[in-house]
Amino acid sequence: MRPRHLILPLLVLALIGFAGIASGCGEEEHGEAKEGEPLELDGLAYNIQITRELNRFSPEDSAYLQGAPELRRGQEYLGVFMQISNEGDETAAVPEGFRVIDTRDTVYEQVELDNEWALRPGTPIEPDETIPGPETPAKNGPIEGSLILFAISEEANENRPLILEVPGSDESGEIVLDL
């Protein structure tokens, strides 16, 4: 027979364990992630390879920025390099309208870019496939990801963490950028 003074603590531990299971403790959240963790949204898995500032005067970065609009005074380029995998059973498309939001709720819209590194909205992704595709410069380059470009203010670096808002069919997801 167990001593009575152990029954109450065991009962409390059992209730805590049950409450954790019932509340979904340990389940993966699908609405937000950190850079380096996949964000699952609408059957697609978004995985950021790296986020970094891009310098148009750098030989490496100039290729990424080919065709990018001129920056205004006080702006800099922010590049988010990403892979998107279709984990669903039907063809999906790269969504349009990625945004970056800083801690002061300043919103930076995706810059339209048309070069071999760019992540192009509307690009189809077949089931079990990943963008960038296997024989593309974006996949075979040093980062192995397609570029989403933003023109952000220089002050945005002081208003971190920056959040990448990923558009979805019903609701958007968020990835905290590691910058």
C-alpha cells in the first residue's frame, strides 16, 4: 500500500500531463515559424535558406539584383532566399504578396523582380516537388534558394525582429527572420 502523502503529488502530475495532451502541447504550429524551420501553409512547406542584406556593388549580389528597381535614399535591399515544397496531392502555385513587417508595424512589400534567382508568383509547383527546381541557377547556387526581394528602410534593422508574412488562401503565416 502506498503512503497517503504520495497520492496527491502523483494525482497532480497525472492531471498536468493530461492537460498538456488535451491542449495539444507538443503539436507543431502551422501559422508561424522561425527561420530555418518550415512553415506549413495550404499544403506547401516554406523553408528559408538565409535572409541577408544585398549590396548592389558586390559582384555576387549584383547577379541577384539584376533588374531590381533603384533604391530611394535611406533604403537598402533585403533578400529572403527560400525553398517551397508541395506536400499536397494537387499542383499548387507560388503565392503573390509576401511582405516584411517590423516591430513598429511598418510593412514592406515584395519588390517585383524578373531574373533567374527570383521567386516568381504564380509559378506552379507539382506534388512532391520543390522550388527552385533541380537544374536552375537558384538551386545550384551557393544559397540553394529562390530570392524574394524587399526594399526596406535603413531603420528597419533597429526594429527587429522582422517578420516575413506568407500569403495563404484563408489566412497568412509568419516566419521570424534571423537577421
